[in-house]
Amino acid sequence: MLKTSPLCGFVALLFCAPLAQAGVAFNRDIRPLLSENCFACHGPDKDNIKAGLRLDQREWALRPAKSGDRAIVPGKPEESELLKRIVSGDADEVMPPPKEHKQMTKEQVALLRQWIAEGAHYEGHWAFQPPQRPVVPPGEAPHPVDAFIRARLKKEGLAPAPEAARETLIRRVTLDLTGLPPTSAEVAAFVRDSRPGAYERVVDRILAAPAYGEHMAQQWLDFARYADSNGFQADYSRQQWPWRDWVIDSFNRNQPFDEFTVEQIAGDLLPDPTRSRVVATGFHRNHRLNGEGGLIPEEWFVETVIDRVETTGLTWLGLTLNCCRCHDHKYDPITQKEFFQFFAFFNSVDETGTLRTENGKAGAGNTDPVLPLWSPAEEKQAQILRSRVREAESASVGAKGGTPELKAARAEEKKFMASVPSVMVMKERQEPRQAFVLKRGEYDKPGEPVGRGVPASLPPLPEGAPLNRLGLAQWMVADTQPLTARVWVNRVWERLFGVGIVKTSENFGAQAEWPVHLDLLDWLAVEFMRPSVLPSVNGASASRWDRKALLKFLVLSETYRQSSQVTPRLMERDPENRLLARGPRFRLSGEAVRDQALALSGLLVAKVGGPSVRPYMPAGVWDETTRYGDLRGYKPDQGGGLYRRSLYTIWKRTAAPPSMLLFDAPTREICAVKRSRSNTPLQALSLLNEVTYVEAARALAQRMFREGGATHSARLAWAFRVVTGREGLPGELAILEKGLLARLESYRQQPGAAADLIAQGASKADPTLPVPDLAAYTLSANVLLNLDEVITRE
Amino acid sequence: MNCNDSILLALSREQREAVSRRTFLGRSASGIGLAALGGLLNSAGAAVSPEEKPLPHFAPKAKRIIYLFQSGAPSQMDLFDPKPQLESRRGEDLPGSIRKGQRLTGMTSGQKTFPVAPSIMRFAEHGQSGMQFSHLMPHMSRLADDWCMIRSMHTEAINHDPAITFFQTGSQLAGRPSLGSWISYGLGSDNKDLPAFVVLTSFGSGRKDDQPIYDRLWGAGFLPSKHQGGKFRNQGQPVLYLADPKGVDRGLRRQTLDEIGGLNRAHHAVMGDPEIQTRIAQYEMAFRMQSSVPELTDVSGEPQSVLERYGPDVKRPGSYAANCLLARRLAERDVRFIQLYHMGWDHHGGLPKALEGQCRDTDQPTWALMSELKERGLLEDTLVVWGGEFGRTIYSQGALTETDYGRDHHPRCFTMLLAGAGIQRGKVLGATDDYCYNITQDPVHVHDLNATILHLMGMDHTRLTFKYQGRNFRLTDVHGELIRAILA
């Protein structure tokens, strides 16, 4: 049976330079070994050092341990106790200890030996050094991405794949950038367009579509833990959709990523805090709010602030700050004290940190600080109603329970306020709250008081930056910040290629996977911050941190445009396609699968923005696990609400839409920066039987009749082309035609069943079409919408 | 057809289904040739984590678990842990020497006094073991010689959401995988037509605003989402989207699946991506589930005598009794982790009457389930667990009268019951002090219980890990000791 060791060795061989190459590179070859196998006990957590030995920094590693032995003697591996211990056959001596279930391979030991022999040189962790722009490998290809990738492929003895067919390419890039398929007309136009720049024109057109912003916002909602409920226990509703609108708009107007960042972290603290900028700060009010009876407010205030720290770390910095709330980080040079210095930026919002809506009690609605989004007329009205309440209050002094006039005035004000949209935002208190190190991360064990600060292993706040959230945000996007640009560029890469240059896109610390193309990653990070070759998009030249320009740049590369055919050799050599000797091929997200079906069927309602809607969801999903709270008794919308894009679906955290959870959507209870991509029978059941897809199949079948021509074969060919983007091969169309004819037989004999099928869904079946035929075609459309290639972007 | 096709085709359908490229390459960046595939499958055809030696780590005692979670926290002193001598202290303020500064929830921390509320239930010894149960459990007490009772459970959480989350995921804070998904990840499914992890929820006599539960309790956390618990719904279709739409019979559905399969195979011949083959296999599994699940949930073939054992509620879908019957049927079909949640135990007030209702909901069906398992020879390799998220306070929440009292949450001691595979029979472990407030003997923590459950399933809790955010996470975090005193 395969054991751990050969696989790790395989990893080392695949992604490290061959051992024959002179010189061991510390960050690439040694740090990952030390981090994985040693740091937990001999690493940066200074309070938990075993045997007085620290291996994460050279000055410590060279000192004798408590026993007097020297773990590392530079240049003298035979005298280095570290090597003796890791190959020891004695269970009491061997390192790591057997109970850790880690064992180093022969290849890894050889690397360590060579490293010590060569002088045991350390390097600072790669992700904490500001990226330098490396030289693009010359003579490979005009596009820098291709140059880097091809130089590496050459080294590995691989060749790039040919370009994908035009139909495949336009479908791929349209789905990648908008989450929707191209129309047949768009496909045909691109296939026919022989003028130079045809593909670039497609990309520009797509980047200008509002659907682009919606699709990009969808992923951002995962990071932001956006939901329409407060979370916990009864899970009452809240109203944060105006913030979601802000995100969509920010992507569509191509707001630079640095401004996007600063406004969400600290829009309220900018010199000119416009309404838009304040709404942006809703990012850090998207966390859950606990209103459970019996909770201890201090505890949940702390959890609220900690959520902001952890979310910021994961989303922008690729740091697992959650690992140092209770103790120093075991792998990264970040202390618990620094965690709480980071905490100190976020703990002075004018809030309780718990759920307080109606009458200061837990219930449905938004919790202060809240920004009402009224028009000037509405604001006037609100002021009038407020002054009426005040008058009634002074008039009713002494009257127990308040006069009827007071009750009426209050009720009217409340009703009015409920009709005005509002959004939860950040708003600082006058006086900051004192922060403390919390011992073992526990809310009721304050230790040393701390002020605001950033980890010492990263650059300091920029010159002149204020010591508040605004300064922190500026620090996150400063030129000197080594993490943010790399992390974001890696995320964009992950989105387009299926897996990041750094596979552990959630973690750029010492335990991160070594980047498969570090030079390319750094080049892209620098280019993103200070563009020199990023293209203009729709006539606008690239700005710094230009999101559309970055996307366009990547999709224009030949690497992106490669065919995604897998050969057996590639499956053996590079099954996860890290080297990119072929185009990426992977399943669409659950949201894109649904949106695509709606688009292809013609049912999609393209309206952008606004309150969340209620598409189909099985009865009782909200009620099975709770019998109180206001998010119960789910009734789907009638009309347009059923057919909006999935990012608008109302989201209750404790009972999230099952059709999305089945497709790996996170519950939105906490920040999630990466989704798994599963392949399960429950997904199959959903795509075959869920009313959304059955109705979409029927609507698509109706289109087949209206637009597909007069014969079965014409209609099937039309539908195949519309749904997959390509012409069906004769063998494929034959399969479909055979199935259709058999069904026609069946349904003509069972008109009742046919009628039942086409009645699925809220929209009415076209009465001019013969019922059995429509039913038979509905199942043909059902087949097409279930094809692997349709729910995949190829 | 390429060489990898032939290797894949040489595997049984089960093995092909169990292994998708992602399943076993999910965390390792290495390129395992498909030729190595066969070696990575254990005898049940389940994929194993390449980071670990094949699972299980050692021979399991239990092939399956039935976890009967009693949500809301059953009152231990009114059911399992009698303190008759407390009657003489009725109404006295709980001494500080007993409370020892324990943090109270916001619901009672404002009380001026904490009057001792002795249980008004009647206790008796049962069976050869003499295990004590209150009169509210006439049925479960008949199995006194099968149960193992742990009176010394303890936890840190004092409120429901974090406490149940802690029991199920090993952390009070959201984001970690549940016990069932760890087991699914480690061992896969023994039944090729049903999921490895099934969840059944029920309401009974509990009050309308008793504690809810949440998807996260059976969620997969950071494990691949296929390991999330499959919740059988308590109304309507048991599994979502299982039934074909109206107007599509099995024949028509089979035909469409043949078309989808045929087209997918044709496309695979062009694209070569093994994910396509996995998808074909998953569609076939879906088709099989469309028969296997209704077959499972259709209890009309059960003899009347069997149904009667579970009590009158068995006919009401979504009742605890109906779920217990389903649990036995799931066990017969080798579903590995069967978890029931019965809500309504959170008795802050009106406890005596409410507790009676909860026991009426659960006592007889639990007995029926256990007896059936015994009779069918399933108890020997099934682990049964019964309990809630924490205990209740000996002092009354709200007014104490001769006949009525309430109890607040109490993390420091509570009782759980286990039975079946690998568990000593008729055993009582642990003891609490005279006030049923502190543990005096053999404390057992939530992590210890979870470590023991994994152990009985054949897994070392310290070796069942998943690398996430650079750390090898496990269900028991860095804690958990086996409860050796109860192991057979």
C-alpha cells in the first residue's frame, strides 16, 4: 500500500528543482520541510519551545539546545544533531516524535544534509519579501505569461497544447468573466470574424457587460460572509443587500482594487465619506450577530471583532490569523500580541457586537450602526415623524406606558422606517476602546493592554498613515506590502485556471504550498500594482490595481486559450495541470450552473441589483430545524423573483439553499475564500429533477420549436449548438434523435403524463405546441442541460 | 480508449465511483499514476487519504453508529443521576462552595437566589446491573443491562449553539467538519446506494420556541463537501430532488440517463478528462438511489407488531419514533453514520411536565430501536449513543414549587448513555457530588467521547487528519483521551 513518504518525495521531485542542480534554495526546499515537521514545537511560538531549540531563525537554530547539542553546525552535517535525530532508529530519540505521525523521506533528509553542508543559509519567508519584477524569459513568447509558462514547460520536457476551437474559447471566456454562456449569435460572430483582434473585441465586450460585475461579486460574497440573516439559533433576517449592490457596481465601474479595499475597510474614515463609501464599509458588518438568550455580551463582542481580524487576514493577506488568537502562531512569525494589536483596529465601532434590533432586543432587522438609505424627501419625512414622537414623549410624561398618541406616533415612525432601505455600516466611537491580549483567546481573561499595530515581520504602516482602520487599509495596499497584490493576483489566476499559482490560496504563510511559478506570481503582482504592459479595456488605459485589465491580460494569453484536452501522458505527468501544458477544464459553480440554465432557456430576468429574491426551494427547508424566527414558511416569489441570477437568492445561514450547498457553496457563517469542487450523485439528482431545471428544460424545448426549425433533427442540432456552443457530431445527434423519437411514442400514448411534465414550474407552457411533443422535447432539453460539458467550462 | 481507461474499467463500479481524481489527489499535489489506483482502495472500495496509511487504522468494533442526539439538554438529575438526599435541602440557596464561581448564563445570572430544586421524579434500580433510571423512562430502563451510563460528562460551552457545535465538530466556533463527515472522509460508504452519513431530525411535544438546530451540525466544514451529512427531510420527499418530476416514469428516466451517459462517453473519448467518467458514475448512483431510498423509507412492509413496538408516533413522518424505525432500516443497509436529532429538551421552566412529554416522545422508540438491533444481531457491531449538549442546573430557574421548577444550562456535569459495539454492558462510569453540580470521579470530556467513538470505528483520532490552512486538523483538536474504563 502506498505510504506518505513516496508521495512527498514525488512532490519534492515534481516541484523542486532536480537534486542534481547545484545549490539548495532555502525557501523552496528547506523552509517547507522545517515548517511542516519541526515548527510546531521548535518554531515561532516562543511560549511553547521544546528543549530550548528554535529552528525558524538562524541565530536561534545555531545555538546549542538545552542539552548542549548543536542542531545545526554550518558546513558540517556530520556534526549536526538535527540530522542524527531525524534518521535515528530509536523511538525515544527520533524527530519528529512518532506520535506526530510525520516522517521525513530519504530525499528530504538529503536536502537538509546538502543545505547544512552548503552553510545552512536562511532566507526570509518568500511571501513576506516585497515582490521584485523578474526578467521575462527571453525568446519564448511575446506575452509575458506565456514566456514564463513555456520556459518552465521546456525545462519539464513538455509542450503547450494547441489553441482551443473558437466556439470553445468564447464559451470559456464568457462563462469565466460573466458566469453566463454566450448567445449563439455571439458565438457565430466570433467564429466568422477573421479580422485581427477578434478575440480581444469579445473580451472587451464581455468586460463592459453588467453581468461581469454580478459574477465577480458572487465570489466576493463568500469572502465577505454575506447573508440575509443574522446567523445563530433563531437566525432572524437582516438587510444588507445595498452593500451587495455597491460591490456589483464597484466591479462594473472597474474601481481599482486598492480603492475597493480602502473603502470597505475604512470608507467612513476617508476625508470625504460619501454615502457610497460608507455603504462600502458594510463589508465588516456582514459577520453574524448572536442574539441567543443567555449569551454573555462581552464574549460575543470579542467574537465579532475577532471575526473581522480573521476575515481581513484571509481575504486580503492570505494569513491564517485565526491560528494566533490563543497563542503565538506555530508556523508564521506572528505573535498573539500582534493578533490583538490587529484586533485593536476593529474594536472601536459604535456597536454592542451582539444582535440588538427592535427595542434593543434580538429580532429581525439591522443592528446599529445603521445607515438609512433615504432620499431627501424621505429624510424630511423621517425628521417630521421623529419630532412628532418627541412631542408626544414630552406630552406623555407621567402617563404610564405612554399615551395613545405616543404609541401611534411611534408606530407610524416604525412603519415608515421599515419602508426605507438601510444597511449596516462601520462607525467609530469618539473614544477608542482599550484592547488587551486575551489569554488563551478567552474574552474574560484580559492580559497586557495593547495598542494598534501590524506584525513586525511585515513592513510598518506607511509614512503619514493614521493609526486607525484607514491607516490599516492603506498599509494593506501600500507599495511596500508584500502580500495583498500576490494574494489577489493568485486568486484571479485560480479563478481562470482552476488552481492558484499558490495552491493554498487561503494561506501564504510558512505552511503554504511553494508557488509552482514564483517568478510569474511576482511578476504579475508587481505588474498589477504598477502596470507597464497591462492592456487598456474598452479604450481606458490600465490604472494601478486595475481588475479588468488584469483579467483581460490573463485571458489574452495563449496559455489561457489552450485546448483543455487531457492526454494520458499529461494525466500521469501533471494531473492537476499545474504546469499548464493544456487549458484548464473544471465544473462551473452552482450559481453559474443555475444561471446558465435560466439564460439558455430564456427565463433569466437580467435585472441587476436590489433586494434578495426567493426562487424555488422545497417547502419546509427553513422550518425543519427551527420553529421560530421570522425566516420561516418560505414561499417562492411569483414572477421575476424566480428567475434572477443566483447571487440574489435570499440566504439564511442556518438553512442555506440546498441546491447551492450541494454544489459546494459555503454556508456564509464565516469567511470562505476557497470552495471545494465535488462531483456527487446528489448534484445529479438536483440537475435532473429540481423544478428550476425541469422548467428551464421545458422553456428551452419551447425555444427549440420557435427557433430551431421544422424537423426533429434541425431542432436537436439547434439545441445542441445553443447549449454546448458547438456543432453536434453526427453520432451525438443520433443519440439524441433516437431518444426523442422513443419519447414521442411514449408521450403520445400517455398524454396525461406529458401534461404533468410540461406543467412543472410557475411559467405556463406554450399552449400552441402539441403537449406530447413538448414533453418529449422537454426531456431532450433536460438531457442537454445535464451534459458534463455543459456544466463544465472547457 | 487509452491505457487509463482500461485501468479504470478494470475496477469495479464501486471502486470507480469511490475514486475520483480529486478524491485522492485533493490535497496532495503529486501525480499518482492511475496504475497505482488499485493499491489505494481498501476492501470496501473507499478512497483513502494519501497522507495516511489506509483506513481503518485497526480492526473496528463498530461498523456503524446510531447517534441519538437529544437537543436542548436533558436534565440529568431528573432522569439518570438521582440525589434523594437533596430533598432535605429543598429551597436552600446553592452554596458558593459548590458553585465555585462557575459562570452562569445571562438567563439566571440575574437571579437573587439559586434555590436547590430536588427532582420530584421517582428512581429505581433496574436489571442485574442495578442502573438507575427515573420513572419517566419505563422502556429505556428495561435495557439497563445493555446501557453504559456515563454520569461524568463535562463541557465548557454554556449556550446551545456553541455547545451543540462543539459536540458535533470539536469546536464551539463554526467552520469545522462534523463527526459524521470525519467518518465519511475516513471510511467512506459501505453501501453503494446510500450516503455514508444520514441525518434525521424530529420535533415532538416540545414547545414551539425550543432550540433550533442548523446545517452546520452535519456540515463538512473544510472537508470536501461530499462528506456533508445527507439530511432526510421530515416532511415531503426524504431526499431532496430524489423523485423524478411528475410525468417522468422510471422507464423515461432510464432512457434519459442512457442518453446522458452515451453523450458523456462520446465526449470523454475526445477530451480524456477522468472527471467525466466520475460524473457518469455519479449519475448511475443517483439512479440507484431513486430506488434504494424509497425502498428504505417505505415501512409499509413492516409487520404491525414491529410498528407497535415503536409506539403510536411511528406513523407520523418526522417523529422521533418514525426516525428510530428508519434508523434500524438504515443500519440494516450498512449506512455508517446515522444521526437523529430530537428537539425540545431545553426546560428552563415547567420542567416536570415538559420532561414527561419529551420522554413520551423518545423513551419507547429508543427501547424499540435497541431491542430490534439486538434481535437482529446488529447491536454487536453498532455503536449507539444517547445524550445532549450539556446538563442542567440543580438550582431552579424561576420559581420553585412543590410540583414545578425550571433548570438552566449546566456544563460541569451531565449524563450520556452508550451501548453496543465495544462498550461494556450494564456499566456506570463516573459520579457527581451531592448537588449534582460537580464531578467527583472519572470526568469525561466531549473530546474524550469523540476520540472513543472514532476508536470504536477503527480509527486513531490523532491520525485522522486533514491539512487545511497549513495545519493538520482533527476532530479532537489537540485533546481527547480514550475512555478505556467503558471499553469492552
